[in-house]
Amino acid sequence: MKVLKFKDSTDYTRINKNLTIKVDDLITVDADLCAGLIYIESEIFDKVATLEDPEVDTTFYISGVETKYDGFKELYNKLFKKDYRKFYDEICRFAEKQVLLKYPNSIESLTTKQKIKLLREQIDAMPTFESDCGKTIAHRQWAVNNVLYSLGYHYISVKKYDRIYEAGSSYGVELNKYIELYNKIKNENK
């Protein structure tokens, strides 16, 4: 894939980018990406640009002819072995990466080893609390989730936990699950 056209429309709170992407000799896509541009604070890498809640609206073309969304999806599923959902996710991820590469010090400009270092730093920076189930719970994990996503991993789902030392409950993830995932990623990328 390669970007054929890149149009920049920025407002005060969210960004809007329009890309024309050549998938192959048959298929092109107009991708309209809207997202919040946010920064992960890092002592190692300074401020690292990433996207918050990206939404990609697509229009597919076959040999330059615009298609209907449902028709293209049905045709794709009938013609190709790869599932349309996986194909669509790849298009969205490609568009997100291309947009981020336009910003200095974006998460996509970091190497895998640098992203792994950033992941560890962000895991260590998350606030935690002790739960009544005897586990240390991390919360406010959006930065960790963004780094995981950039490495091709899904975030860990949050659960509700009751706090031991403070009144009430909070949503979070067991800290040891993040540590285990970090170790797995680190070992896979030695």
C-alpha cells in the first residue's frame, strides 16, 4: 500500500485527515480519519504523539469506480480468502500510522525496542491501589493501551475492584497482568 493523496484539515480539539490509499492495482480507498491528537508524557522520549479514539470513514474504489460500502464488502468476502473485517482493520491501521508519521516524535516513529521501553515506563507510571481481593490494581491505563496498540496487541479489559484503604471502587487491571504481557512482548522481540 502507499498513500496517493494526503489532505490535512485541523481544528482545535480533533484532527481530520483525508488520505487516498492505493491498496493494489485494483483497489483504492479514500480514508477520512478523525481523532484526538494526544501526547504520552515520557521521561525517556519526551512527549510522544498518538491518536485518541480514531475513527476512519472509508470509500472504496475498484479500478477507479466508486463502490457502495455493502456491495464492496460482499464482493470482497466472495472474492478473497482474507476476511473483510481483517482487511478493513488493516486499512484503518495503515491510515492511522500514516497520519501519525506526519507528526514529530510520534509513537509510529519509534522502533519496536523503543516502544517496549516506553511500555515499561508507562506501566511503572500508572497509579495503583490495593484491592480487597489482595491484588495491586493499575488504573488510568490509556497510555499503556496506546503503546500496546502500536505494538499490535490488544489492551487488557478493565474490571471493577473494591479498594482496601479508600472508600469505594474503581475500574482497572491487575498490575501483574501488565507485567506478564510486557515480559512476553520483550521476550518475543529479543
